[in-house]
Amino acid sequence: MLSILFVLLFATTQAFTQEQKIKVNDDIELISLAEGFYMHTTISESPSSGRHSANGLLVIRNGKAFMIDSPVTNETTRKLIRHLSDSMNVQLVLFTGGHYHEDCIGGIEATKEAGAKTFLSSMTREKCIQFNLPLPDTTYDKNYFFSFEGIPVECRLVGGGHTADNSIVYFPEQDIMFGGCLVKNNSSTNLGNLNDAVVDQWKATIEKILELYPSVKLIVPGHGAFGGKEMLLHTISLVDSYKNTH
């Protein structure tokens, strides 16, 4: 039995490390996670942090795409959308963002230009109003379960963490989750930008995710490499470490 488990674990690890990558340009890359699922990683530049990357997720089926989190700018988002259309014959039809920061919804106007329907949580919409940001077409209050081209999708506001409004998106058939900036990658040594963080809720929020989705196999964070369930435990340890030193 142990040998079988080892083989399965090794096969899973091999699948994760041999992912297919599509280089769109020097600033945009797609990484294949499963059939029809791609992590998009884009590079942006800011005066404070220089060049840095951020992740989003693309789900593609029947020539249609659902984007979760956009690149930071409309310009970069347009380039990604153009690649989908011209090189993959895919039309962007649906968009959502995990919270109101620019590395989630900075390209929302470009998604609208492409004809995509946009939706955000009602809490994120309130943040958009507060900071005079573009508004989505529709909103959901707490949970939003639906089907995208036959693929079940679960969007949830689980609780505060990186921001008060951070949400997650889960695909139960694939056991794939977009955790966004709520989940820290395995290489993270700290909690990152805490300007809008709700640190007192962060651990409980991650623990609730573990209760809701104990079988999750693959998680895409807002920044850095994707991983598995261990990323949730790593995030909890980072929260504990922060609280012990502050």
C-alpha cells in the first residue's frame, strides 16, 4: 500500500513539475495545470517594487474563456486577450476578480471591451465605489455557484485575510482552487503587503477553507508558484509567525 501511495505521489509531483508553458511575450506566460486550465503569470513594474509577477487563472472550454484575476493593467490584459483570440481561437466571455487591488481587477475594462460579462462580490464592488474603480456588471453577496460550459464553479467569500473582501474560486470536479493573495506560495517567508490585511481573521479563514475543501489538489496563489494543500498550512504558519512577533 505504501509503495502504491508513493507512486501516486511521485506521479502527481511529476505532473506538477512537467507543466506545459506558453510564452506570450516577455511579460506574459501561460502554464497548463489541467485540461482547459491555465495559470496566467504577468510581469508589471512599479516604482516601489520594480518588476514583479502576479497570477490569474484561465478556464477554457468550447472556444470560450473564463478569467479569474486580470493582469495589473488594461494594456497587458488586452495583449493576453488578443493571444487567446488570435493564437488559441478562444473568446473571453466571463471575468471575476478575487479582491479590489489592481493585481486582481486592474484590467477589468479590457475584459469588458472584449465583450466579457464581469462579476465581483458585493464587498469588492463597495471597495470599487470607495476608490472610484470600474464597476462589474453583476455581483454576488456571499457565495455564487454556477456552471461554466458544463464545469461547476464555486465562488466564495470565506473571510478576511489579505483584504476584507478576498474571495476564492473552486472547481470541484478538478479539485483546483484559485486562492489569490489570500494564499501564500510555499516560498513565501512573510505575509506580504498588509496595508489592507485583516490579520486577526486570516488564520480562521484558511482553516475554514480546509474544512470546506479537504480534497483540494492544486492551488493557484496570487503570486509565485502554484502548489497543493500544503500552501494553506504554510499560510497559517506565516500568520502565526507574524502574530508571535507583533
